[in-house]
Amino acid sequence: MKDVMGVIYTGENDARLRELTMLRAIAALPVAGRYRIIDFLISSMVNGGMRNVGVIMQKNYHSLMDHLGSGKEWDLHGKHDGLHLLPPFLTRENVGVYSGLMDALRSNTNYLLRSKQEYVVISGSDLIYNAHMDQLIQYHIDSGAEITLMYTRDPAMQREDTGTYLTVDESGNITDMEVEPTHPTQECTFMEVMILKRDLLRSLVDRGVAHGQHDFMRDIVLPMVHNPGSHINAWEYTGVAWWIDSVQNYFRFNMDILDIGTRGKLFLDDLPVYTKVRDEMPALYGDNAVCVNSLVADGCIIEGTVENSVLFRGVRIAPGAHVKNCIIMQDGHVHSGASIETCILDKQAVIKRNARLTGHSVYPIVIAKNVVV
């Protein structure tokens, strides 16, 4: 599988994630106690045999660059190929904010030219999954298709006003496609992952830009689906997956991952998920601490009560504090006597003594980074 490279586009719309993406890209959003969203994407590619992975960045990418570093955690720091960080490409015409995937690929043409691999896997960055990429690659090669899209039949993955939906026949060929429908009518949801030959990708992008096109799926793939001379097929992903495109979906994923059965479906023995290492002491539990059904990362100090919550590294829960159905990111602090329920605390957020915060799963309370309440 060394003849395949990966490209991750981190330019999704983050407006519905509010304070969580004010200072970071969606791909850099912390999840499940110690990971970032991009960890799942890069790990899937590395597990599939890819050793050349490019990450196309836009705004708020400093946190993402700090997390990825040299790529050593994913074994992408060798002499050849490796992890390529592609910050915004600034020209007189391009101010560094891409209008879509096609514009981003056009601005990084030199990276595609320098790469030697025959095939390229392209992925979005607002989705969590753990796929057997080697199976997708082999399926595409065996089928002889021009482009293969990865999809799921999970009805929970369908969304209104956004996304791409497919009709797939028994042979795996795509016969129809809807791009961003108000109400999807097709059961197969495109997971923003596709594979095609690198030379074909360059040709499609150059042709599309030359004709003033910006949306890769609507302007390039959709006409090919309806062209009898083109062969576009699909590969079904049968594992678990979540969109992380809103505060509600972010909260739901972290609550879902508290279930040991769900964790077992995402974190597979043969598909490990790698992340940046931060050496910490083991979590410390006080004499009167109560911790029920929660994920507690290294470096936490728990002296109060924690229920159904996800605590990242370095979180401190003081004596008498009560935390329920919450997500507390790195180095958060809940003081004694405070009670919080259905809240999301960003990094270094502090809840002062005797404070009371209660949200709802439909609208969790979000405390931004470094804020003291």
C-alpha cells in the first residue's frame, strides 16, 4: 500500500461549534479524554499503509500544527515522504481562505506534483471514524473505477441542509447523488472520503478551476455520476461514525464513548488510534472521591463527585464539587462546592466556589478557553 498518499482538508464550516472553534480548527478539537479529531483520520491512513499524508489548513490552525508536530506519533517523520503541514497559500488572488476543497487542492498543486504515489485518499476533518483503509484501496483498484466514495447506511449520519447522499446499486456503482439537500431522500451518506488516481485528481481540479468551479462534489463528481462514460462507485463503511459539526453532536459523541461497547467498536485492536504523548502522573483519587461511569485521563486529581463525564489531562475536581454529564478539557478546575451538569469546559476553564451551572443535552452550556465563572 505504499503507492497511496493521503490528503486531509480542514476547511469545514465551524459556525455551529461556537466557542469550541474560536481558537482552533475542527480537526484540532479535543475528544474522548486524550485525542483530537484528526488523530482518528491520520491513524486510519497510517494503518492503511500510507506514509505520505498532507494536511491542508486554513484559519485557526496553530493548535493543529502544535498537536501534529513532526508526525512522529504516527510514524510519519522518516527521511522520505512523512507528514506535510500545508498552511494557507497566500497570493494576490488568494487571501488564505479557500472557497472549497477544489480551491484548496489547486493552491497546493506543488505538493501533489512532488508526491510520487499513484493513488490519493482525500478526507474531510469533521468526522470521527476508524476505517480499514487498505480494504477501501484494494476495492477501488479491483473495481477499475475512476473514483470510489466511502459511505455509510447509518440513518443517524443523515443531516438536513448539508452533506452528500448516494444511491448505490448491487454492484457498488453510484447511480444518483444529492448534494446538500434540505431533506435527504437517499439512504447512503457520503463520509467525505474518496480515492482516485493522483494524475486524475490534478486533471479534474485544473479543469474545474479553469471553468470557474469551486465545489468538488457538485461541480465535478455529480456530472461524472450522470455521465454514462464515467465509472464512479462506492465502498460501504460498516463501523461507527459521528459528525462533529455542532456543539450537540460534539457532546453526543463524548457521551456515547462512555459506553464500553461503543468504545470497543471505535477503538479496534487491529486499528490503533495514535495521538500526541503528554507524560503525566496517573490520576489521583481522594479519600472521599466518587467517580461513576467516566473517562478520566492522566494527571487528574479527583476529590469530589464525577458522574457520566469525560475529564481530559490535568483536570482537578475539588472536595465537595459535583460534576455530572460534563466534558472538561485539559487543566480545567472545578472548585469546592460547585455543581455543574451538562456543560462543556474548554481548556483552563475555572468554575469558582459554590457556582451552579445546569445545561441540557439539546443545548449544553459551553465555557470558552481560560474563562473563569
